[in-house]
Amino acid sequence: MIQATLLFLIKRENGDISQICLAMKKRGFGVGKYNGVGGKFDSELDSNILDTVKREAKEEIGIDMDKSWQVADMDFYFPHKTKINMKVRAFLTDR
């Protein structure tokens, strides 16, 4: 199962979430849709899934993320394309 991440950047006002910043997918799975940023775990670049979310945030939108919160664990199963079954961990950051 592919290990992957999604990161949603949030803006807070008075402690509450006031905005969620999304990015347009330019290629690959979900092309043409708005989503969080993220990608696949790479054992050559990442020692754990937190390294993945930090690396992808830097690569895709140029931010150096120092703090995030995991908010979901999602498993996606594709019966006709089992090679792309995914475990996706979703994170939030306001930094």
C-alpha cells in the first residue's frame, strides 16, 4: 500500500479556522482538482511520514513547515488497480 500525505494550510482568526488554502493539482492522481499539498513517502528521502509532509510542502509550495497536526488517516482501495491503494495521512498547519 502506498504511504502518502496531504497537508492543509489554515489561517486562524481569533483562534478559529477562517480559511483553508488549497492548491490546483497539475499532474497525476486528481489532476485539475483543488486539494491540499502532499505526496508519497520516499524511503530514500524520508525517515518517516512527518519528513514526507515537510518535504512535500517545501517542494510544492516553498514553505518550511515547523509544526503540523495529524487530523486523519484514510485508506483508499482501488479494486481494479490495487497497485495504487493508498494510506493517506492528513495534516493541518498554520505556520
